[in-house]
Amino acid sequence: MGHNSVQIDPVDASFGATVSGVQVRSLDEPTWQVLHRAWLEYGLLIFPGQYLSRDEQNDFARRFGELEFAAAPISNIGRSGTIHSDPADDVVKAIRGNEGWHHDSTYMPLQAKGAVFTAETVPSNGAPTGFADMRAAYEALDPATQHHLGHLLAYHSLFYSQARAGYMPSKTNDRGGYDAYGYHDGEPSLRPLVKIHPETGRPNLCIGRHAYGIIGMDPIESEALLDRLVQQACQAPRIHYHRWTEGDAIVWDNRRLLHCATEFDLTEPRRMWHTRIAGERASELAVNYA
Ligand SMILES: [Fe+2]
């Protein structure tokens, strides 16, 4: 299959497309060019029936950039095969925390560029993942609000988001910190609320559950503003929920889109694989780390 067989069908939203007629594990250069352009245009590409191995998934992700981390399980299945379903379990807390709209790794000094996400074992409700278009959300704001937000900076922290949601891990390491990824113990990352996309030049909101403490604003007012922005932004036609089928692979642009997990019956096994693509330092480094 070459680039002539690629079929790109937009989903019913301001972004996102389903791609068929391609084998992600064996892309030729012209097909890759078509896909990369489509990724920048649609922000979310969905590839059904790919059944990628971990190596194939990582190789696909590396086409977009260096990896922040290679394929890691997002799963409620423990090492011994037991299912984590107790609400007090740290694995469950991490899963539930992801149900809030967020960009990945805004809480790290370097925000992620994107991610490849694949489905190995899917619970009966399909455990959809939600995506929301922060470019369209920005464009839907009136010019005065765009101008106002364009001057604001917010901190981003996984400590903030997990504590607020009531999902801090119970287990601490011997230094009193947390071993789970993302509990960055340096200064919290400071980011503009309006981000200029480094490849398209288009502005989009950079908000979500990790954002807090807008500089120069009362913390309560800041929280209310950030909550209101997410609530208004994450509405049709700017949202799309992908209900998973085993073998699906998707790749999203984390600079432009928010995403969130949704609830499923935690007594049913779910195993997803997530490869995170590192942001470019020139555009994804928090302003207080630049
Ligand atoms: Fe995420």
C-alpha cells in the first residue's frame, strides 16, 4: 500500500480523522509525508486494526520526534494478572485522575508533543478516550477575551491536579516523594494560556486540569476562570470521543488537543499502551525553565 491508497475521513468534529488504507508498521516516505501533514491539519489520527507490537508503536512515534518515554502500559491489570479495582488503590487513583481534561506533561519542564496510544485489551463499554480542540476553542472566543487571555500565564502541576481531584498516591518513596511519573519535584512549570503552535503558527488554549495559579490573579478567581474555560471549550463541535476496539492505534497532537479518559467497569481488564513524544525545547519548554 502506497500513499495513493491512503484514505482520510474526517470525524464529525472541528478536528480528527480516521485513516484507512495504510499499514502503520511499514510506511514508505510518501505515505509518511501524507500522514504528517494530516496530523498537523486534524490533530488526531485514528488507525483501526493495526495491532502494533511495542517496537512498531515506538518506531511510529519516533517519526514524529524523540520519545519522552517508550510504550508504557496504561492498565488496571497488575503484574500477577490481578485486576486493580479498589478506589483506594494507587493504580486506580492514577486511572481516575486521567478522567479530567488535560494536555500530557504540561506539569514537566517540557510539554509533550504528542502520543501514540494503542488498545490491546478493551472493556465492554469501549472505555472511550475524549479529545478536545483547543484551537477551535480559542477561535470561538471573542477578541477581547482572546486579548485578555493572551497575557496570562498559569502554573501546571500533577501535585495540584491529583490533590484537587482527591487522587494523590498513598505510597511514598523513602524521600517522602512519589515514584509515579509526573510528580516533578522542581519548580512548577509556568506556561502561557494561549500557545502558538510551533508548526502551524495557529494560536490555541493551553489549559486543563494541571493548570492553576494564574500569575497576578487571586487563586480562587484563577481556578474559577480555568474551570470555566475548560467547560466552555470542551463542547461540540470541538470534542470527539473515540470508543476503542482492540488493535486500534491513534496519534494526537498534544500541543493543540486536550484529552481525557472516561469511566469503565474497573473489574473488567483494560490494557492500553502509551508512547509519549517529547516536545521540542524551542516551543514546549515552560517559560520559567527556558
Ligand atoms: Fe493523558
